Amino acid sequence: EPPVADRQQAGSTEKAKGADEQQSAAEKPEEKPDEKPKVKKVEAEVFPDAKDAELLNQTAAEPGSWRTQAAESNKETNERTNPSSTVPAASHSWKLCDVDAGADYIPCLDNVEAIRKLRSDKHYEHRERHCPEEAPTCLVPLPSGYRSPIRWPESRDQIWYSNVPHTKLVEYKGHQNWVNVSGEHLVFPGGGTQFKRGALHYIDFIQEAKKDVAWGKRTRVVLDVGCGVASFGGYLFDRDVLTMSFAPKDEHEAQVQFALERGIPAISAVMGTKRLPFPGGVFDAVHCARCRVPWHIEGGKLLLELNRLLRPGGYFVWSATPVYQKLPEDVEIWEAMSVLTRSMCWNLVNKVKDRVNRVGAAIFQKPMDNRCYDRRSAANPPLCGESDNPDAAWNVSLQSCMHRLPRDPTMRGLRWPEEWPLRVERPPYWLKSSETGVYGKPAPEDFQADYEHWKRVISNSYMEGLGIDWSSVRNVMDMKAVYGGFAAALRNMKVWVMNVVPIDSPDTLPIIYERGLFGLYHDWCESFSTYPRSYDLVHANHLFSKIKKR
């Protein structure tokens, strides 16, 4: 990696390259030989003219006004050293990857050599990222009989078996209404361990248990821990809620791959020894339905990670057997969780049973201020040190502590965002005009200019001028999202966008969450934690010109 000082330069002086730098990859419909290609007249304003060029020219006027995730995380952990590697010469003779994972190969999760050298897997170290020293330069093969995916919304209910030819989860969970095989299809009845009678009933059950949850208004961005095939997140789309679902690549074969093939957002991740790749205090709610995470052990270290991620005033919805069953082990876990959550100042706002699904849920709320922290008789769990940055998340080890909540009324986290959809349109209240934005304007103006830019480019060019069949696009990734303007401009389409903020770019990911969108941090010199064939469209704007030397 470059020196830390170099990576801290929030505004790299990239020159605008116009259309060459607007890169978009997607499947294009075939043209019939006897048809003349349709020519669409593109408006001159599709790509900014000279007066708008600053939108493509990241030149923050004040060095250091925008921190990078790499710099933030470096303060929490030792800086990694990447071995030097040469860029392969241009060639078209790529080989297929010769690995045990075959068509499901994820380089940083299937590094068998590194996993074998681990001293322990007690904390799921073997499910965490272990990237190869040299990035693989091979192509992942398609599974035999692969077909173009079924389109959304039909894909939520069924997918082609040949695209994800795994049956282990059917054998494990078929009786719980997760997934079944039906001819050429894998069928998803919309159930799960905790909602065998359907996800929508369960979603409304949570709403009834706590009216303030207000799906799609107050609660817009949700984290679903141990998501299974992500039916919870898939049906929350009906309530205008965006859900970041995650589960490890484990013995529940291909659960995240099933989710992505269905058109539901999901990533492969595990609650192990490292922080999840999200900033602090950004999720409106966190959900766990039988997610098999031992929240109560080791001082509550894993629950404290959820506390880091949960917005002040946000809800944790826990639906598991300790909530509603009376077996000795369940009672013991519930008592331990009750003690832990009280010591964390979480308020149990309701504990209810769903008689239709015959399950229950406990709903806890994180405090909005520090008063409870200051009143605690024992500092256990302790408060984190002042130097511990809750937003530092890239390769940072978990800590058994809680971060103080903001006191300054102009800081992020002191007020709840505006209701959806207003929050996507307006700059967050904590973006100050006295601060310089990524593109050099005062931050609120910068935010608005970026949004107007992407609405114009998408409307005038991407929708019709590039030959993209948008009816076949569901899963979208923006590899360098900045303020999330690209995703915001697509919000009325039947797509979802994974916004990625590179670790050496200005850390704007909290802004993306504040406007009701989601994403994560990533280092593009490593593979992404997702299955092959996850995305229908990948968008890169001023990315490759920045990282090509690396």
C-alpha cells in the first residue's frame, strides 16, 4: 500500500476524462442481423461540460478535510504490507481457476492454504477473509447448464436450479419452508426458521409489537444477521425497507448465493474477530432470527459490535428460542442477555409472542444520549477510549467496549434522519457549509451537485444511450460511490445498489447511510466478499484511473 500520508489525501487530483471515465458493465441484448441498430440522439449535457467539470475532478480544497477508511482503520491496527506484484501483460488466454470451490470460488474466503495455517477457529477465523498474497488471474467457470437468471420480482419466489445447483440447504431446512426443489427450479415459499407461515406476517408482527419501528418511514436501512436465504430482507422491499443481509460461507451451503440469485442484497461475512465493514451508528435497526450468534458470551463482544453499528435510538429485534421457550438452556441464555443488555443501557421495549408462527421476539432500543452510561454503577462493559474511532472498520479487531454518543448537536448521530423518502434528497444536517466537499464546493452544495449530476447522466444517457437492457438488471454495484448519488438517481427503478467506498477514498459512507441507502468499505486490490455472478451491472466512475498504478 502507499504510505499513510498519501492515502490520507482526501482529494486526489484526477483530471476529468469525460466519457472514457464513465464505465458501466452489463449484459447487452443481442442485435438481430436484419435489424439496423437504433440510434438515440444523446443530449450534450449527458457528460458535464467545462463549467461542471469539477464534479469529475476530486480536488478538495482543504487537505485532510475528508478522512479515508484506510487512515481511520490504521490508527486501530498495524498497517498491512502488501507484496509487490507486477501487472500481467495484456492477454486473452485466461485460464479457468483450478480450485476446490469450482464455480463458487471466492478468493478471499476460499484460501485453503491460509485457512490450514490458522492456529484456531474458535472465533470463526476460518470464515473470515484471508486473501491470497497474489491476486488470482484466472476466470471462475460457470456451473454446467447455467441460464440467464429469472427476473425480479418472480426471482424472489423461484430461481433456476442449474444456476445454484446445491441441495444441502434443502435437506437441512426444507421442513422449515426455506427452500425446496421443484423440477428445474429452487422454490422459496417465503418462510424461515422463525416465520414458517410467511415473512410478511412476521414483518407486520414486529411492526405491531413496536409501532415506532415504522417500516419504510422511520426505519429504512436494516442489518439482518445470519440471514439464511434472506427472505426477511426480500419481503421488506414490500415495506420500502433496504436490508443488508449477511451470513458466512459455511455448512449452510450457498445461502447468500441463493439470496443474490433471487435478487436480494446479501454479502458473505461472519461475526468473528474483526469489525464488520460498516461505519458506526448507521443502521436504523438490526435483526436476528435464530442467527446462531452467541451474543451473551465473552463479555458480549459480538453484541457490542452490533451496538457500534446501531444508530442511537435504533432497535435490535431478537427472535430466538431464549425469547419464548422455557428449556433450561434457553432460560439461562435469556437471563444472561437481560443482564448484558441492561449493562449496555439497552431498553427492552417489548417482548411478545406470535401465536401464528409460534415464535416470539424481544425488541431492544439503544439510548439516544449518554445519561444512562454516566449513571451506571459499574463500568462493565467499559466505554471505549477517546482514540477508538467507531467508524474505523477495515481489518480492525473487535473491542469489548461501547462508544460514547455525540454531545455536539451538529454532530452525526444526535438526531434521527428525516423520514424516507425525504432523507435521500436532502443533505444530512451535519454536513456543514464551512467544510469543503469531495469535489471542492461547500459540502451541502457538493452533495446536491453530485445528485443532480447523476440524475442528469442516468436520465439522458444510461437509460437509453448505452444499450443496457434495464429489465434484466436487478443487482447493481457502484464501485466508487462517493455520496451515493448514482444509487439515489436509480431509486425509482426496480434495482438495489451496493455502494462501495474504497478504503483510500474520502470516507463518505456515513452520508450514504444517512440518506437511506447502504454499502460497505472495500479495498479493490482484494476480491469482494461475494459469490461469482452476483451482480447484473457493475458501475465504476473514476476508479480504475486511480488504482491502476496499484
